[in-house]
Amino acid sequence: MADDDQVVIEHPNRRKASSKLARLLVIVLLIASAAVVLIISIGGWDTIEGAKPIQVAFIPIYVIFALFVARWSRGVLPMIAGLAIILGIFGAVAAPAWFDRDKDGFTDPALSAAVLGVLCFLLVALQVALLIVAMIGFRQRWNVEAERPRGRREPEPEPATA
């Protein structure tokens, strides 16, 4: 047990600027996606047919995943990518349908149907970006651990040469 007190576990890949940026981008894209889904849900609630519970479920799931990513959990990144594909497909299918509703004879949603269509296209773009950034973050191997003795300082990284 005395040896365990003398060892410090570090995650060297988490200190890289690229890892911090990927983590931040995943969190921002998750929160932005949840906000867009919330706006679409509220704006078109009376006229949405079908998968309302699934649509609403994406909002807390994305917020929870953002919390996991904020805690450097690499394991949720593939699930985020998978859900981004599914939500992107939903958005791609829904956008033309919203534009078709922007005619006479259809029930008007709380937000304009054209605005909801644009938001669905925005959601698709967010999901493509989320998919790419989540997979970049997964490749960065945030979970790698390195042990070092407690009293020893880590050597400074060598400056990059041009």
C-alpha cells in the first residue's frame, strides 16, 4: 500500500491543446444540438406527428453526454457519434416536410414552417460536425494513463522546431 501513495496517475493526452479543443467543441455542439431540438420541438409541437417522445429524449441525453465529456469520458464519444447520425437523419427527413407545410391548407405551427425547416437543416449540419469532432476526440485517446513517482516533476515538453 505504501507504493500506491507514492505514485501519481496522469493522463498526458488530456493536457494537449488539441484534446482540450476537441472536448470543448463536442460539449458546445451537444448543447447547441439540444437547444435546436428544443426550439424545433416547442415551435412545432402541435403539428409534429410521430416520434415526439424520441425527439424530446434527445434533449436530456445530449445534455447528459455533455456532462460526461466535460469529465473526460472517452467512452461516450462513439455513442454520441451514433446518435448524431440518427438525429441527422431525422433532421434531413423533417426539413423538406416543414418546407412543404408552408402552403395554404396546413395548420400553422407556433414558429413559421420555413423557420423550422431551416432549423432542421441547421440541425443536420450540427450533427455532421458533432460526428466528426466526436471521432477526432475518440482518436486522441483521452483514457491513456501514465504513472510517475509522487515527488518527481514531469519533464517540460521540448519546443517544436520549424
